[in-house]
Amino acid sequence: MVDFTPRRADSIRAALINHVAENRRPRRRRALWAAGLVLAGALAGAGASAAALAPAGLFAPADVQPRVPNYGPGPEYVLALQAVGADVDEPKDPHGTLTMLGLSPGELRQYENFRGLSIWSGESRHGRACLLVAHPVQGLLEGIGDARCSPEGLDTIADLTLCSGCSAPDVFDGLPTGSLIRFVLKGDHVDVYVYVRAAYPISSSG
């Protein structure tokens, strides 16, 4: 009869663990190698199927249509292009906004005024379309106005929001605080949307 001392039991357990580990390793390699062959075959088959279907037009990529932004039921105003280049009334630029945006004053386009505000657009040296809205006396980024640029493929939008305590009666024409006027550049014109902030409902007591 074999004497199973604690030391002998530990030795047998270690030998079994090593034996199992050594026998499993090659089997796992073979399984992974076989799985790799199956995956490669599947990919090759998929490629062949795609090649076979493409001439028949069965695997042609679907036409991708760009999404059109929806700003509401339509612009309230459309500002036409008025002047280009040397005929443009250059905006006052107390903060160097044109340089910061990469715009040349001699290459700006000017549109119809809107409620006492002047509107310009231009292409920056970085290839971005820019839209400028400013009071002609105050200048760019002074008082009421905005200056925005966007990469190709995206609409260029300038927003004016009536903040609490702001005074611009000619521009916002009695609109409540929080109302928004949005200018959207459309090449040879600028669309204007007016969003009126709804008044808070008056809660009745009793």
C-alpha cells in the first residue's frame, strides 16, 4: 500500500497539472490554426461572392444623400447679395476679427442689411465659409452681432439671442427675452429665421 503523505500528495498534484498543461497547448494551437483557416476561407468566399454580384448590380453601394438641415417652416427673410470685393463696405474691426478668422477685407461679400445690421460673408484662407453680422457703427464682435465659420459641407450659421437686460429694440422689434434670430449663409443670399421665445404660462392659484 502506498503511503499518501501530504508531501507526496502535493507532488502528484503538481505532476498532473504539468501533464495537462503540456497536452493542452498543442491542441489549442491546432484549434486556433484551424479557426484561422475557416475565417480566411469565409472572407475569401465573401470577396468572391461580392465580386460575382457587383457586375450584376446586386452589390452596388446605396446612394448616400446628404441630410438637409431643418430650421423650421422656411425663412422669414431672404437677404440678397449686394456687393462683392472692392464694392463692399468693409466692416469696422476693432478686435482684429478678420485676421483671426483668416479673411481678407477685399474679398468679402456683402448682403442686404437686416434691421440696422450689416451682413458679410467670405472664404477664409483655411477653406472655411464665414458669416459676419454686426452693427455698422459698433463693428465686429461689438454689441449685437456674431462671427462664425464652418467647414465645407456644413451650413454657416450666425445666431443672435436677446439676453435679459440687452437693449436692441430695432433688431429684435419687441420680441421677448430669449428669442433668437438665425442667419444661414446660402451662397448668393442669406436666409433669416426668427424664433420667438414663448412666454411662461401663468399658473392659476386656487
